[in-house]
Amino acid sequence: MAVFHHYTAGVITPEFAFVIIVVNLLLLQNGIFGILVGRARKKFGVEYPAMYATASAAPPAVVSVDAFFSEPDAQGDAQGALLEKKALTASEADDFNRVQRVHQNNCEILPGFLVNLVVAGYFFPVYAAIAGLIFLGGRTAYAIGYYKAVKLRVVGSFFHLGELVCLGLGIASAVLLFAGKGAITTTL
């Protein structure tokens, strides 16, 4: 089989550094997605613990932390008890939710992919790293498209190609281990 050309017999080779680099790029990408959610929360006034925004006709009252520590005014109300919160339009809620979904979807898919990437990289570091880069590029295109419109998220669907290649390499790694073609050993 052509894919076994770069088979490493279960020995960590210098090429495994490519896998490590891709893993770190994927983690960096996920961190950037998280930062963008934080910025969107600030921009649209979506407070924690709300995961998603909803459009509302009237802004809800928000109790200020200062209200718990300030003296009551002449009417007996704590100073600054209510903060004004902006009501979101349906369009603004949708804008926030798309940013949130990119990060949430990435958090859902990334752990399994990273495990498989490292396992596949153990036997096939170059192919696994390439699959990881395809996944990274696809997730970036997915995010950029999704930020613009829900329908545009499909432009990044090619990340599934990297996912499938990595899955195949992971299965091939298991087969090779069962066949005794590589053993995970440690020496001091």
C-alpha cells in the first residue's frame, strides 16, 4: 500500500514534530475563536452564563454588583442597583450566535480529532500532519463563512477530508499494532 511508504514502525521520528506543530496550531485557533466570542459578548452585551443571545423588545434589568455594597439612597434603593442593558435585534442576536457557534462547534469536534491526530501521527507523522493542516484550513474557512452567514459555513466543509484521512490513518495504526508491526515501548 502506498500509504505505508512513510510508516515509522511505531518509533517517534523527527517528523513527529510536524504533528506537534499542527496540534499547537489547532489549539491556538480554538483560543482565537474563544477570544472572538469574548469580544462579541462585549459588543452585543451578552452576559454570562447565557450561551446564546435572544432578540428582545425591552432590555432586561441587570443588577449591579455595586448595589450589594452601596448605601441606600433617600428612597431606600441601593445606588446603581440597575444597569441599562441594550436590547438586541434579531440580526444582532444572530450575529452573536454565529460567533458563539463557531467556537462551540470547534470545542465539540476538536478533542476527538486531536487524539486521533496524535495516534495517527505516531505511525504516519507526515500524512497525519498534512491531514491536520487540511482540518485547520477547513475550520478556518468554516469560521469565516459562518461569521458572515449561516449558509456560508459550508465553504469550510473540506475539513472533513482531513478528519477522514486522520481517521483512516488511526485505524491503520491500530491494525499495525495488532499485526505486531510496531510496539509502544519506553526505555530510560
